[in-house]
Amino acid sequence: MHTTSRSSFFQKSRPLAVVLGGVALFSSAGASAEAHELPLGDGKISNRPKSGYVFSCQQRFNPNAGGAHASGSWLGRSTYDPDLKPTVSGSVSWPAELRISLEGQNRVVRSNTLPKTLTGRFPIRPQDKAFAYDRNPARIVETDIVYSMPASPSVAGRSYCVPMGMIGITVTNTAIFNALDGRGEDAPAHEIQDACSGHPERNGLYHFHNMSPCIRDTRSGPAGHSNLIGYALDGFGIYGKYGEGGKRMTNADLDECHGHTGTVTWDSEEREIYHYHMTDEYPYTVGCFRGAPATLPASLSPGRGGPRAGMRRPPPGGFGRPPRQP
């Protein structure tokens, strides 16, 4: 069985040109070459929209929740080094099925939630080096889902908190979760994932918390904007790490929800719209929703197995209502 070394994705390299349909696309993957040590996001949970934080629907966390039970040399007091972090071994392929279609004013997602990218072997086996740090007992499970988002989303009058669980989906058919683990800590820093930066949660839903090195961050050229890599539940697009002019995005370039308005390719047209970006730094993906989020099927609700500590049951309209202010 072939296991891909995660560290290979984080080496400094020139952009890779990939030709698709006669058009040269440039691809860069992994963390920034300038800083292998990334800032730790522990404690950056907010009860309101705040740049560099997760505006979480869940405000209380169980410090003894399942997850990694040990850390290693990759984790420091305020930083972590993804190059030094172990990965779950294995190279497993899955019969992924994903269809995203425009139907009237809606964008409809039909997915079996199995990834198009390779995964490690889960549950983590005792002979796997990752087992010394994380004994994730979950298996990757297929779950058929259908949900709708607005095809042309609009920025709402207020921002919405992000739930624990699925907050979006990639074009490679993998669920996107927010930056937090079950203890409310920086998931990419603490939890052990496979070489594609993914793992299953307790009910078997395979997901990413940050940009997967197995998703090519393609763009039209070295100075081009990243292409679409997924959709948030509010219908807005999630793009890779590069903005206009090929600038690598940081929290300072984005708003409190980890997005901004700019010109992107949207449904095969160049449009100036609001969109989110992936970044190397926490919170990595969506920090809050700028539009009203879609309601997911009950099969993906955080209520499976009962609500987690501090998590209210989702209201009929979805996870839109922010937590009560203290």
C-alpha cells in the first residue's frame, strides 16, 4: 500500500502549469514556503463575527472530547509545523458520486459524501505511527445527501455562526468543517489526518478542516486568481489561496467571515461577487457565513447521537441564529 508523505506537499516550488482543454492552468499546493511554522488558533472562538476567529454556533466545549490524545514535536506553545506532523498511512480510493446542478434559482448538491481524493486507512490501526497520537476509531461511511443553496447568493444584513459539522463541500466531494475540533481547539494543528489532510468524524463523514494538498489550487497564470474549490452552505464560492494579481491571501486581506468581494470565475463567467478564500493561517476556511446557510439533511446534523455540549439544536431555518450574548 502506498502512503504519500505530507511533507512533500509543503516544499517550496515553482508554480506547476497544467494544460486543460488547451488552457494552461497554474497550480500551487501546500503551505507558504516562507513559514513552515503556522500560528496556532487555540482559543480563537468568538460569539460574534471577528477576523481571524471562528464565529461558532457552539460556545462551550468538552475538554475531554474524543480526538488526538497526544502531541509531538510539531506542536509548540503558539505555533505548529505541519512538516513535522505525522499522517495516517494508506492510499484508499472510493466510488465518489457528486452532482452539482443549477435548477431554477437554486444550486442543488447531490452527493454520496465519499471523496474523489485518496484517503488513509481508517480506523487508525495500532501499527500505524499515527496511532501513538490519535486513535480515531471511525470508519469512512457513505451517506447520500441532497440539499439546495441559492444559485446567486446575496450578502445578508448580518453574519451567521458556523456549526460543528459540515459548513461546505469541495468540488472533489469532501465535506468542509470549520477550524475547530471537538475540544474547541485548532483541528489541523492537533488532530492527525491523512496525507490529504482529511479524516472521518464519529459518524464516518470524511472531511477537511483546511485546504487539502490533494486539491490543486489552479489559476490562469502566476498572477491569476485561484479557481473555485468548493461551496459554502450559504451558496457563496470558496476559492483557493490566491486573490487578484496572484496575491496569496491572509487574514488581513479578508473580512471577519474570511471572504471579500472581487472578480472571480462564477458559473463560467467573470463576475464581481462576494466569495471566501482558503488560507494557510487559522481559521483556514469560512469563519462565519455572510449569507443565510442552507439546512442540511438530518443525516448530517450535529444532532446525530445527541447534541454536543454547548450546542443548541438547529432551529427550523438552520444554523442561522447567533448564540445568546452574555
